[in-house]
Amino acid sequence: MFFLLKQSMKNIFLISGPSGSGQDSVIEGLAKRLPLERVITTTTRPMRPNESEGHPYYFVSREAFLQGIEEGKFLEHAEAYNHHLYGVTREELARIEETGKIALWKVEYQGAKTAKRLFPGIIAILVTAPLEVLEARIKRRDKPEASYIKERMDYTRTWFENTDIYDYIIQNQEGALESAVQELENIVRKHAEA
């Protein structure tokens, strides 16, 4: 089945952020203030203990994902730093459009580039922080090995090389989550259709 999508996507907002940016915390903060729908990404990464199907991803095998690409089911897809595939299906965006709600489409920068090309009017928002803050958060959250930190930080630097695709950049400074949430709310309210 092939889904036709509107070119405007006015109530769908792209939101991105490198590891440690706190984008999930910012999204959760906004969800307490506004009735939101989340665009659910499909991924090949394994489900974690606190996750379930559709929360926060649709989980599929690599083979199923690749077949979906061949069949044209994905509107955008990319391979992330962890070598797992992530993407959003046409069917998922059609579901979101049918709700008529404000929706946040969490996507990494490669997906944001694709979405901006397909839907030129869609608003893209980058949630970030200074590089040293991002690194400190990754170390604090994941307690990773040095090679893992290096891999994450190398990938994070590529985000900083692609900031031009974003309409807004929100700095989620340490200890200033509420300020970042407020900034996101202001952007969404400014651009959302009633």
C-alpha cells in the first residue's frame, strides 16, 4: 500500500539532537504542556528492558527493514552510529496526519535532511548543548568505555557540521531544562495550525 502525504506537514515538527542533548527530556517536558502525538520510528536495534513495541520504537529485524526499503515503505531511513537502521514509514506519517494533532518527529540529522527535501515547509529544531556538556552527559549516563565515548563524540561532531538544515537551535544547557522546554513550546505554538 502506498500512502500519499500532504506536502505541508504543518503540524509535524522535526526534532533532533546528538547523544547527551536531552532531546527526550525536552520532548517529555513539552508533552506535559501540550497534547502531542509522536512519530514512531522503526529500528533494527534490540528492544531494551524498559521498552515495548511502539514505545519508543517499532522494532523489526534488519531483514524486514531492508525489505521495507525495497518495497518503498520508508519515507526516510539511515544507519546510525550504532550500525542499526532507523527510519519512518509512509504509513506512520499517514497515521499522524489522520490524528490532526501536533506531532514531533524525532529524527537524526540525515533523516532531517531527507524530510526537509520532501517537505520544504516543515520546521526542523535541533536540541543541543556545548560539546563538553554533551560528553559529560554521555559519560554520566552510560558510564561507557573510552572507545564508545570516542565513537559517540565523533558522530556528535557530524551534527555540528549540519546545523544549517535546522530552522531553530535550542541550547539545552546544564540545569536549564525548563528553559529549553519553554523555547520548544514557543516554536511549536508559533508554527502550529489551530
